[in-house]
Amino acid sequence: MNKCSANETAACCCVDVGTIMDNTDCTASYSQLFDDRAAAEAMLTSLSDKARAVESEPCEINARFNEERDGVRLDVDFIFACQAETLIFQLGLR
């Protein structure tokens, strides 16, 4: 077995999940510019529904709307109970 920073198994060169996901990054951030506030609010509702579908404990959602010259910027932080939920949420947006 090779010595490296990750814990590998000799059989399949897999790494322990704890090596990749150590539960330190539980926040998913989103930012986008919209034509108007109504479109930004509609996106926030959609994203919030997706977050609620993933959460095991209530997800903390911090949204900010900023008026810009070209429209309204929506900045949102979704803080999940664990990193796995954050990853599932982010993959669901792709």
C-alpha cells in the first residue's frame, strides 16, 4: 500500500470519506444578478424549497437583495447541519 496523505485501502485505492468530507464546510453560497426583485425573489423561493428538501435539521438561509445599476443581485448563504447535505444541495443545482 502506498503512503499518502489520504487513508487508502489496498484493494481499490479508495479513500475514507472522512478524508474528503470533514464537516467543516456546511455553507453553500449563491449569487446572481436578476432584472428585477420579483425574479430574484422567485429564485430565492425555488432555492429555499430545494434546501428544505435536503435538510435533516432546519437549514439557516441568509438572503440579501442588493440594488445594482443593471438589476437586483441576490446573494444567499445556505447553512446546513452537515457537509453531506451541503454537497447534495450543490449537486442538485447543476
